Amino acid sequence: MKARPDDFVVLVANEFGADAVDYIAATHAEFWQEELVIKLGDDVGQIELPEMTISLVADPPIPELVELTKTTREPFGGSDLALLERHTQIWRLIGSTQFAAWPLVRLASTFIESGASAVFLPGTRHLHSPRAVRHLAMAPAADALTNFFVSAFDGEGWMRTRGLTPFRMPEIETQIVDGHNAAYFRLMDVAAAMIANGRPFDEGAALTLGPHAHVLVAGPTGPLRDDLAINGSHGVQTLR
């Protein structure tokens, strides 16, 4: 099962067996007070939630994920790292609408509480530790979705988001003129505002970010160096 550029894709490292399905459903009901049904046969299935169905594929483990623990925002504890080192499979979750983001965050937290060891976002190359997933699931929705699904990469004096494409929004870029941290938080602020509004800003929109005024114009203006080609399917806007 191949994902489209517009799909949300979440990889969950785990050791779940067939007997874990009922336990996972009970955990989800306890944490989110809603019914969850998992159907998985021959490594392909689906997860049924009240508002939508998420596609599910069981893939082989990815040992290389252990190397990414050094780059996570929230560190891995010793027991979490040990679980990740011995994970036996990856559950690939695919959400095919822009409304799948929050259900996927809820599912990720349920799997973590059920014993999963990490969550990896291939569209942004971010690995989230159990601690990070628990924290984000309890955060305000726009902040949680931004920090869960969106990241940024830089090159040649520019920084650009990754992860807004599944929200059906353009990626945002900005020139690095006042340090990497300032550029990153500018992009994350704009991304969170768009996700909260449920739509991108119009080109020419004037935005006040911190002490400075900015404007969004048609892009890309910076270099095209993203090696994840799925990002930017809905275009790129430049924050000046």
C-alpha cells in the first residue's frame, strides 16, 4: 500500500502480537473515551475510529531508528531505548484526509500507552520518543499538530518547513538573517496559525511575528534542496 503526497503517514515501532488488539482497544477507550476497532490480516488492515478509518500496514522493523534517538526533541529514557532496540515490527498508519491529523495523534498516544517504543514521521524524518508523544497528546491542538507533524530543514541561508503538505497547505520558507532558532520559530508560528485556522494565509498577507512585520509572497525564493520530494505539492510561500 503506497501513500500519496497528501497522506499523513505515521510509523509506530512495537512488539504487538495478535493478542494485543483487545488490550489496545481498551487502552484507547480509557484514555480517549471512544471506541476503537483494529482489523489486521496478512499484514494489511484498518483502524476504525468514530469519525474515520485509518489504513494500517504491518511492516518489518527498522533498526536504523535507534540512531535517530540522538536527534529527538525529547530524550529517550533507558527503558524506552531498550524497547526500541528490540522492536519487531512497524505499524504504518495512513490517513488520507487533512482531518486525519488529530486522530493519528490520539492513536499514537494509545499505542505508546499500550507498549509501543517510538513514533517516526517519514515525511519530516522526526522520531518522537514516548515522552514526547504523551506530552503532545495533551497539548493544545494546534501546537500538538504542528510539533508532531511539522519540522524544518535549512540550506544556503534559507529554512523551509516540512509537513504542511498533508494539511493541503503550502510549505513556508524564510531567509536565515537572525539565527537558526529565530528562523525556525518564525516558521513554526506561521505553521501553527495556519493549522489552527484550517487554511493557509493568502499571498500578500501581512503578519506580525515578534517585533517584526512580515509578508507572505509566492515562492519558492530560496534554493530547492529538499530531498523529500513529497513536501511542497501544494506550493511554497516565502515569508519576508
